[in-house]
Amino acid sequence: MATVSFREVVKDFGKTRVLHGISLDIGDGEFVVLVGPSGCGKSTLLRMLAGLEDIGAGSIAIDGRVVNEVDSKDRDIAMVFQSYALYPHMTVRDNMGFSLRLRDEKQALIAERVAHAAKILNLGPYLERYPRELSGGQRQRVAMGRAIVRDPKVFLFDEPLSNLDAKLRVAMRSEIKALHQRLKTTTVYVTHDQIEAMTMADRIAVMNEGRIEQLGEPLELYDRPANLFVAQFIGSPAMNLFDGIVRSGAVEALGVRWPAANGAEGQKVKYGIRPEHLEPAASGIAAEVVVVEPMGAETELLVKIGDTNLTVLTRGRSGARPGERVLLAPQVAHVHLFDAQSGLRMQ
């Protein structure tokens, strides 16, 4: 296992700067997820750590050793790609052991490592099959097995679940998390899917336009997003956000008064409330139901106040119907206030 450190890492593609001085420390055995929209620089940062992209400026260290000029094969890392990158003419056994054969390891060691990885990933029955004879989930497990046999200091995952269907993605999330808990290997995982990030990470780095907007534990980012970008990106369904002005200890917005705990009189703000913290009640803020989406254990309502749509998430089943009037009670303890100009968190 190993620590990973990024220090003021910069990357340019031509005249375009895609990473703006990234600094990040990843602890020994930690599972850190880099998450953000397409083009934010997360995969570029991972590829720089892997040695697949040159470092423009700054430094990257693995276990205290700066690896800026170290070849990829000498960094003691293993990478799992979105595309699996399996050799079609090789069996599962040969795919998993290929990197060890390149290092001229003894056959006994290769067989032992492959058998160990196959047991961990339940690939024993498939060792003599070819990639074309496997499902997408099985191929992804083979790619993970190929990484495990190398016994690296750091695992790197680049959107490994993007090619899988929704049900399989959920199952593979659990498998990768369980694998990390078993092996305790330092892991850096890239995804654009914030649900993957929330469910898998020890810590999440939310990236946007080549910068880290916030770094923290999943529930810390969910409960106290540092700015509007993180507030809008983390959480599904997304946080409700709308313009308001602080007046007499509350926020005037959408033609009504919303509860709030702080803010300077007359300050322009963005008022945030997550869908599960905006509850239908016997009294409160009036809204019109637009769409009802029953999901079994929960019901999602799209409601309208004036010309603004908001999302409400209720437990269980709702008797609400489109066109009906409902009253909503925001939970003041879960209100988020952001400065309208800077976008930074106030409450």
C-alpha cells in the first residue's frame, strides 16, 4: 500500500489549461473518488498518476517517491479501464497473468496469484474461457483480476462501470467496495456518476474546470456543500435552488417567506433545500403538483410555485394528483444558503 500526493499539478493541451494547480493528498489504504462533469480534468489527472500523460508542472509522488520522470511500468500501479482492454485471443487465465509473464515471474507464482484473484472475484469457472464468451460484468471482473495479480501499491479505476447496464453497475459497485475492504490497497477511482462516488468513497474530490471545488467525506459534501456547484452536483434528485433576499430573519423568494437561520438584511442569496427536506404538511408554503413519480418505497413529486419547479421526495406512497394543491414545510435545520454573487456557502 502507499500514499499518493499531488502538488500544484498543472496540465495544458496546446494553449488550453485543463488542470490549474491541483494539490491532493491520499492516505495509505484510502479509497478516493474523483468526480465531476465531462471535461473537468479528472481522467487527465488519473492518467498523469498512471504515467500515461506528461506532467506540465508540479509533482506527483507515490509513497513519498516523486514519479514525474518514472515510466508507467515502474510506478507499481495497476489500472482498470472503462473498455476492459482484454486480449481477445487469450483465455481469462492468460489475460490475468499476462503482466506477470512480462516481468518474467516464475510460473508457480503466476499460477498462485491468478488462482488467488480468481477466488476473490469468483472467476474460477471461467479461467479457460475467452473474453467473447463472457458477459460485461464478467469481463470487468477479469480486468480487475488482472490488476489484483500485480499486487500494486495503488489501484486506478477510470470509469470502469460506464459500459454496464444499471442493475449490473449497482452489483459491481458493491464488488469493488468489498474488494477494497478486503485488500486495503490505496485506490483512486474516476467517475462522472455522483451516486457511484457517494456509495463507494472514503473521500470525494469534486472537480470542475480543472480545479477541486471541495474535498471531503460523502455525507460531509451532501450535508454541507461548500458552494453552488457542489450543491447542484452532489445529490439525486438534485437540490432545489432559487433566488431570494434576506428579510427580517427569513428569505423572501417565489413570492413567499422561507425559513432561514442567518444572512445579512437585504442580502441576495441562493436558497437551497433538498427534496427530502421539503415535506408535504398540514400548513406551509402552497404549491401545485405537476408530476407524480411513484417509485415504491418513495414518491417523487414535481411541484410548481409561481413559474418555478421544485422537487419533493416523500417516503412511501403519495395520494397527490397532478393539478392538486399541496402545502410544503421546509425543514429549517436542513436549509442551505449561498451568497448569490460568489456562490459560496453561508449556512
